[in-house]
Amino acid sequence: MASIQTAPSVSADFPELIEGLPNISGWEDQVQAVTQQNQPVFLPHTNIRLEDVTAAFAIALHMHQPTVPAGANGELIGHLQYMFEHTHEGDNHNAGPFSWCYSRIADFIPELVSQGCNPRVMLDYSGNLLWGLRQMGRGDILENLKRITCDPTYQPYVEWLGTMWSHAVAPSTPIPDLKLHIQAWQHHFAAIFGWEALARVKGFSPPEMHLPNHPDTLYEFVKALKECGYRWLLVQEHAVETLDGQSLSHKHLPHRLIARNSHGEEISIAALIKTQGSDTKLVAQMQPYYEAKTLSRQQLRGIAVPPLVSQIGDGENGGVMMNEFPAGFKNAWYDMAQGGGKTGVVGLNGTEYLELIEAAGVQLADYPLCQAVGQHQIWQQIGEGVLSPEAVSGAIAHLQQTNPNFHMDGSSWTNDLSWVRGYENVLTPMNQLSALFHQTIDPLLADDASLTRQHRYRNALAYNLLSQTSCFRYWGQGTWTDYARELYRRGEAILQADF
């Protein structure tokens, strides 16, 4: 793509680390200018012609390690570093293999390309992980990733997905912090990989595939995504429903996710549907490729388009991913290479697929519609009544009383786990810290936008975002909830002492 002139290149003027903290704020105007560019990303470079494709698949690798206050003197470190320093605890002996997993895709892509294959992969790395790798002196991993991110020889095969900087699950993240997480990741990514690389990030991967289903939270989430330049997001098929409350019948086609808030305002964004539940075997064994081989073109508003089987899995977690993925990944592309890798069933990245079908005449307005699961019941309960915050809260309260399966916790890759129930000892201080952050800082920010470049702001922001990391609930009570409360304590002290 053309060189971007709207912001300086990565340099001393735009550092990756600032006074010991990752670059997560201070360049909001430049980030906005870069991410709002709308020119095609993959279309000018793709070697795939849509008319030659019968079906396609897309895979994404999710990589994450939380930031924990567990250094030698209680300092913030990445959990991968903790694993290396405590190898005899739990499965910490996997620290070395995990490190290899974070880097190896940058070896696989050049290898496959050199062998005449036509690989594709989408990458989702949390801000915590990117920072933790730098903290522990593993810049070699970041440099390896730069090769497939920035080198024009390999960049067309790889798509980065944006995410929440500190791996916060959107449904239980304080609404004012949704955009802060999104922008923090954009800052951090651009500081490592450059402005041009950031301009190519148009898809979004919600941590845990967790989609809000409260009307107001979903609306604000989608609004923040669009304001930050995202064109589409990946959603779990069980997290959405048709507008009449049914399961999706065309899950291999892109959908238009409708978000309507309690004031009746609507906003929408393209959604690619991640099928099935969370199982790293699906990615490690390249199940999306083999499923795509059973599919054929489908009609979308009168235009025949290839269906897309979309899947994401942890890129490092579990023996199947650590051990089986390399051979499974390579063998699938070798199999496709026998036919040239550009016809029949092919791999595509998400933005590439959407740009190809758009060039064929399919627009966002043509996609089948979906909404967050459970919302049909809300709108049905309100009926013809006046839509208002009171009506929505009343409908939700009635449904919660009459339907034991109805909830507003959002929906993710698994419905047997809640990031809300039983975690009041984490959520209460987390919400208190967020409220104190905005109560303290928002008035100052209104008077001086340059506050976001000050260390005290970045420090307070980091602790606010870090306290919202999903791991502090996912792993249950004990050490992990203690970490969360310690982050809250430090964040509160910073806000009280520095402001």
C-alpha cells in the first residue's frame, strides 16, 4: 500500500516503551488519522480471483499472557516471564514451547511461500503479551513477527486482528473503558510494527469471543470499534441470533451485526462467524480447510460467492496446538498447492475475503442480519411500547425473573463459564477503579488533551486496564483474584497521589 503521511514513522518520537510503560496513549490524533483510512488493504495485492474459488476458510491464532504483579519485588511482569522463573509450578514447564509458539508462525509463512504454497493466517496478540515479551528480553520474537508483518514479500499472507489491549471481556468491561482498550492496543501495535502495519488492521477479535448482549453495551462496543476504524469483527456463532431469535442458517456467509440501544439508536458492523465451540483441535488440525472442501458457492443477494469457514484458537495452549499444529498447518497448504493453491478451496484472510466479495458487487447492506443472542426476547417483551432505558431495564428484569436461562452476561466460546457470577470480589473494585479513573481524569482531560502523553496518565491508565484482564476471573479464586485486587490497590494509590 502507499506510504502513509499522516503520522511519523516509528522512531524515538514514537517509542514502544516510555518510562518503563508500553506506549498506550498520547498519539490519539495520529492513530485516528491512520485507522480511518478506507482504501482496500488486500485487494490490490491478493493473488486470488474470486471467480476461481468454490469455498474458502480463514484461521486465526489467539496469543495471550496476562500481566501480573509478581516480579521479584512485586513489579509488573508478563506471566510468561513468571513461568520461566517458576518452572516447577503447574504447567510452567511449557514456558519454552509457548515462546516458540509465539514466534514460529513467522518461520512457517516464509517457508511455505518459498515452496510455492499460498498460505494465510490471522494473528491476534494481546497487548499484555507484546509488552511481556519486550520486558523479558524476547525482542527476537517481535523481530521475527515484523518480518511477516512488514516485509511486502510476506505481508499479503498475514492479517493482524485488533483486540482489547489487556484482554478484557467486553460485556463486563466498564463502557467508558472499551475505547481506551481498543486505542491502547492500536498505539502499542503501531509503536512496534509501524503506522502502515496499523493501517492494515481492519478486523477485530474480542477476547474469549465474548460479545455483549446488553443493548447499551453492545451499541457502545460497536460504536467504539467503528470510531477506531474497524470494518468487521469475529463473533462466535452461538453468541448471535437472527432478528427473530433463531440460530443462524447461513453461518458461512458474512453477517451484518445490528446493535440497537435503549434509546432506539442503531449501528451495525460486518461480522464473520466463528463456527462451533472453542477447541484448539479445530485449528491445529486445520478443520476449517476440510470443512470448506464439503461446501460450494452460495447466493448472496443474487451474487454467487464462496462461503467462508472461520475459526480461531489459542496459538500456544494445549498439546495439540504445541505439537500437531506445525504439521497440520503445513500439510493443508501442501495439499492445496497441488492445484496451485489459488483455485477451488483456498485460504483467505478476513479482510481479503470481504474486499473480494465487495469488488464482486456485494455490499454490507446485502449481508444477512444478526443481533446478540437474547435480544429478540427483549424486543418482544417491549413489543409496541415506547423504547426507553426504563422499558429495556424493565424487560430485562421481567425476563430474568421468568426465564432462568436468560442473562445479560454476554456470550462467548463457552456458555458453561461466567466472567461475572461469583466474582464480585474482583468486579466491584475493578468498577470502582474505573469510576475513580474517569472521575479524576476526565475533567482534566477536557481542559488539556496533552494529558495523555504524561507519565501519570499512562500509569493510571495501565493499571485501570490491567485490572480488567479476564484471566483474573477465568482461573478462579485465589492467587489470580489476589492479583486483581493488588492492581486495584496500586491504581487507586496512583490516582490519589498523582492527581
